[in-house]
Amino acid sequence: MSTETAKRDSGHHDNIFKSMKDITFEQTISHQCGVTMSDSVEARAIAEFMGSKEGVTVTYQPALIRIDGDGKLIFKMDEISDFLGREMTAEIFEVNTSTHYGRMVRVDDNTVILFGNMDEVMEFI
């Protein structure tokens, strides 16, 4: 059993959600980005793979999986395919994505990038 699977199944894992009493409102830009996916075989594979990357937080909810990062998240379909054991395309990835925040750019058929820093996305606009 992988570390991420054990963490998910044990009920002890990172969680980005906070109680309202623990939230501090600031007038700053966070440069965070992320996706929310409906829980599925594909979404679990994407979450487990991305969760192994530095700076990525994966939060499991009963029917959703949230993947968050700071700056940008790079989803490489060939790497996810190898991890999943079958083909993952950018189209399948986008179908599994319920919502996202940050600027999503499909660079090519293999790469989808989410940018939290809007200055970085300018080269793709």
C-alpha cells in the first residue's frame, strides 16, 4: 500500500479546509492553484501521483478529491498514464476535473498547466 493510499484510508491526511474561526483574511495574492475532481479511479491515480510532488497538497473528501499547489501545477499525461497503467489524455483529464482555480492552459496534447501566478501565464496568452 502506498503512503498516500495509507494516509487517505487512515483518515489522517493534509486538509486545506479550515473552520471559519481559523481563517484570517488578508489583502494579499496567494499564487495558489488547484483542481477539484469527482472521486474515480482516474482521479485517485492523478491525486496519488501528484501528491508525491513537492508543494502539492491532496485533500480527500467523501465524493471529491482536491489537488492544490503554489505557483503552478503541471499535469503530464504520459507520466499519469504510466502511473495509472492505461492511457490518460488531456480530454479525459478535463472530464475528470469538476472545477479549477488559477489559469488552466493546455500547452499540448501531453501537458496541462495550472498557474497561480498570473504573470507566468502571459507567455501562453
